[in-house]
Amino acid sequence: MSKGKATAVANPNIAFIKYWGNADDALNLPANPSLSMNLAALTTVTTVEFRPGLPSDMVTIDGQPAEGHALERVVQHLDRVRALAEIDEKARVVSQNDFPAGTGLASSASAFAALSLAATRAAGLLLNEAEVSRLARLGSGSACRSVPAGFVQWDGDRDATSFARQVAPPDHWDLRDLVTIVSHQHKQVGSHHGHEIVSTSPFYAARLAAVPGLLATVMSGIQQRDLANVGPAIEADALAMHGVMMTSDPSLLYWEEATVAVLQGVRAWRHSGLGVFFTIDAGPNVHCFCERSDAAQVETRLRNLPGIQDVLVSGPGGGVRLVEYYLF
């Protein structure tokens, strides 16, 4: 018997300390703890309905029928929900992003956070935040961090205890992330494959060894709302992660010419006294962090750089939540 229909909204997150590499690929158990901020201005909305008599799962993402690996990942996640709810009905899923997907902006994080909450509620399950976060992790590791609100840490080396926890609410720090779009193209090599090849980089172990110190610095900086303390650490970890990517086999080089222009611009502006720092996830687009009072000036400078297609400005976002409307 079908339990109903539900819609959930989630925000992607940007990692200050990155998740790159698994201790267990099948369970998405991270090789190191990570720390992130949800992005209020970017959203994924997902509606799920389990329907009696539906011959197979029907999945639509951004107006197009899902196919291939994308469809397979959603169906696998629905299977996890069906097993928890002890139902066997197939589902209709419609998901919509208001930002570019598959470009290193953590669209899979918001997608699987929203899917996890919407699907479990549609199946009649009432999971707590930790349970939803753990479930979302199985779909996409970083998705667990989009479940709690605000500033979030994810660690844990066992399935039952590996989920994300809030370290500060969204209103703790009015930080601004200027998401600088240099490409809307879907990346050719996804993060999932990148996690599988991290150990082929000679720099992987060194990056893991540096994480605890960087994490402690960022955590302290968030607590004190001290960007001058947080900024250098998030840049160091982003460059270390991309160093691992570039030296993996095969090598992953996500940067575009405009990516480098943003990094050089941020460094030059900071040298002249503007408090702005960068980080980059697994893609070419750059996240530039500053205090709210500096956001307008940073945005103007970014838009004047060559190759910049758009700049999305966001503050800290909330956690995954149910809404009272449907996409179908």
C-alpha cells in the first residue's frame, strides 16, 4: 500500500575541509573528517511518490528523464528506502535545481539530501536528522552534510556513526560565498570515480596527514568568526585536494583558464587589503569567501575578470526540510 507523496528542499554545501577519498567505497565512509557550510541561495527541490502498479521507477531531473548512471544511483537509493519501509512499490521522482548541476557545485549533495527526506516521508518513515544524514551519505557522501543546517562537520569510520552534525547554526556567522561560474558544462569525470583513484596520487597520504591541523584551525575560526584565520586553511586544503587530483592516475585536471584567473585575482585583491579567500570543489568553478560588508566589492571585481559567466552570492543555508507543494 502506498504511503503517499512528499517534497523536500535542500541546499548544496561547500566544504572548507574537503571530503576526497573513502575508507570504504561501498558505504561512502570518509578517509578524513570534513567541514562545510550550506548555501542558502542554491536549492534542489524533489518530489517523490510511491505508486501501486508502476512498472519501474520514473525519474526526471531538471526537466529531462534520468538515464544511465544518474538513474541507477537514484534507483539504488530508492531501493534503500523501500528496504527500510518494507514496501516494494516503484516511485515517481521529479527533481529541480536552480543552479548548474554536475559542475562541481555539490548538486549531488543537495539532490540526495532532498531525495532521502522526500522518499522516506513518502514511504511513511519518520527518521531523525542523524538517520536522514546517514541515509543520504549512502547516496552521495557529501549529501550527509546538506541535512543539518548551517556549518556542519562529517566524520565517523563506521556505517552507524558516520553522519553529519551541526557545529554552528546559519545565523552564527553572516559569511558570504560568491560562487563564481566559469563553466556550465557537466564535468567529464565525476567525484565518485575521483574517490576511487585517490590512492594512486603520491600526495594523498600527505594531504590526509595535514587535515587534522587544518580542521582544528577552521573549527576555531568558525567559532570566533575569524575569516583571517579560516581563509588560509581552506585555501591550503583546496589546493592540496586538487594536487591529489592532478597527480592521480588518471590525472584529473578540472581547472579552466578562468579558474586560474579567479585564484590570481583573489590573491592580488587580498594583497591590497581586501579580505577574500577561495576554495574549489571537484570542478572548475570557484567559491570566494568574504564578510558580508565586502561582498558587493568582491562581486564587482569577479564579474570584471575574463571568462566569468556568472556570480551567485549566498549566505549560510538551512538544513533539508519538507515543503507543502509538489512538482507533479
